[in-house]
Amino acid sequence: MFLICGVVAVAGCTSSQSSTTTTTSTSSGTTASSSLTTAPTDVMPANIAVTVTVGEKDYLGQIPVTFDGGQGQDNVHTITVTLTRFDGSTQTETLGSDKGDTITLAGTRGSGSLSGQSDRVQVAVTMNNGITYNVADVLREYRSRSGTGS
């Protein structure tokens, strides 16, 4: 009797494991299509907080990113800015840690079928102690010369 219950329990565990594998396979397929979805950002402790501003995308597709400084400015090791374009291509740049340092990213320029498409900008600040904070994760939509957005 105990032997039969044990065999049934083991068989039940095996079939549930197959279901988990199928779910994992499905979720990895949807991850690729959600690359232009933002994620929550980290809150830095007040004594080491710094800010970075991601500007609006202009009609040429250019996105300015500016380091604004803050109390923790002297503790910044690197600032990494990653642009994920509408087509899935990426660009990673390093932003300086002096207040006012700016880089300009070449986002998706709206023309034809790409008009109005968004690009994702992520900013990660690594401090001298090795801790990395994700301080910005935003979508920037193309704005036409007239300012209508598409």
C-alpha cells in the first residue's frame, strides 16, 4: 500500500516538473518582446544620492542625458547609459561624473513607419563601494518638428 502511494506521489512530481519547464520556455519568449518596457528604479540613500536627467528625444532622434550631481557625486565610480532602440539595437555609453556632463544618444529617428516609436534609456550609477543603482529607466518617443509626436 505504501509502495503504491509512493509511486503515485513520485509520478505526480514528475508531471508538475514538466509544466514548469513549459512555463519557463514561454516566459523567455515574451522577454524579448518586452525590452521596451521600463522597470522600477532604485532609491539611493540620501547621503550618497545623485541625479541624472534623460531629456526628451528631438526631431532628429537625439536624446540628451545629463549628470546633475548630488551629495554623493564624489562617490561615483561610473555612470552607464544604455539606449535600446525600437528595432532592438542597443548603444551603451559612459557619462562623466562632473556636474553638467552630458552625452547625446542617437535614438530612433521618426520617418515613415518609425514615426512616433519609442526608445528606452536606462541609467545605472556604480558607486566607489561597488553598489550599482538603477536611477533612470524611461521611454522617449520621437517628436516631429511640429511637436505633434508623430
